[in-house]
Amino acid sequence: MQGTKAEKSHSIVLFDGVCNLCEKTVQWIIRNDTSGHFRFASLQSAPAQALLQRLRYEHDPMNSVLVLIEGKLHRKSRAVLQICKRLGSGWALLYYMFAWVPTSVANEVYDYIGARRYRWFGRKSECWMPSPEIAARFVDAPPG
């Protein structure tokens, strides 16, 4: 199956669009992604659902941040590490510091936070809408 132009030239971060922690994380990535490498889509969006279906993703997507990099889908703690690695600067050091941690252990920490994210950080009744300045970095943004 062919990927989209965005999939070939950019990594795509899929996130829970009603989660406040996830929204803040996306905003943090945008601030630190000085090269504009990452594109984004809320997991609730039609483009994200179509992408997951095409990739035959079998897990509950709402329980994880996902990042598609060069045709490979990373999830949970490994997605976070891959994002840090590609942000460059000092953030790439996090990848090298924690890549050695077994995935099962890292995902336990990820799941602990994920299971409490709405209670700790809250949630919205609808997906976050990016400002016009950053809307073009969203896969589900209308052409403009």
C-alpha cells in the first residue's frame, strides 16, 4: 500500500484529541520541533482512523500515543523515545538515556500515567483545535 506524501516526508504523531496531557505534549513537540518534521492527527479524526486501518493496527489506539516513522508505527514508551530522538538538540539525549530500558518496564510506567491522565490533567468534551498558525502541521487540517 502506498503512503501519503506526509507519511513519506514527515513522521506523524497520533494522539488523543480530548486529553489535556496529550494536547500539551503535542504543543511541546511543536515548540521543540524547529525543523517542522512532525505532523499530527487526533486519534478521533477520520485520517487517523483510516491510517490505523490501513496499517492493520490491532491495539486500542486511545491507550497510547503513536508515531509513524518511515512506515513503522511506534507506540507508548517507544513512540515517546522516537519523538525525542528526532527532536534533536538535548531532547535526543533522552532517547539514548532510556532506550536501553526494556519495553515492558517502560510501558508499565507509561500505562500507569496513561490510566490516570484524565484524572490528573483533565479532558475536553471535544478535540483540541490548533491555531491557524499550526493547523497546516495537522494531517486532518483542511487545505488552505
